[in-house]
Amino acid sequence: MAFMNTPAVQPSMMSRAKKLAERIVASMQAQGYLDIEFILTEGQLKIVASKTGGAPQTLYLMLPERALR
């Protein structure tokens, strides 16, 4: 199950970043990750996920600066 926390992101950027996060979550679920959480901020997408019995792994993606304007 994926959760999202989205403080103060522009609507168009939010929808594009959310779609990207959803694709990443689907890919990670296909790889066996179960507990997936993503946090979207103004310029960064942070994903924390773990497999059953495994330690959580964190992935940071920087969003393009020009897309934020």
C-alpha cells in the first residue's frame, strides 16, 4: 500500500509527479516491495519501501527545476 504526503506543490506539477510516483510504486510492487510510501515536496520525490523481512530502502528523485515554474 502506498501513502502520499504532499505539502505545497503546484497543481500541474503535482499531477505529473503523482503519476510518476504511481508508476514507480507499481514497478516496485512488481519487484516484491510491499510497504511503499512516497513523499512529494516542491522539488523532490522521496520513496521509502521494504520487502517482507527486509530493511527499508530510500530513493530520492529530484524533479526538474523548470517544471516547477
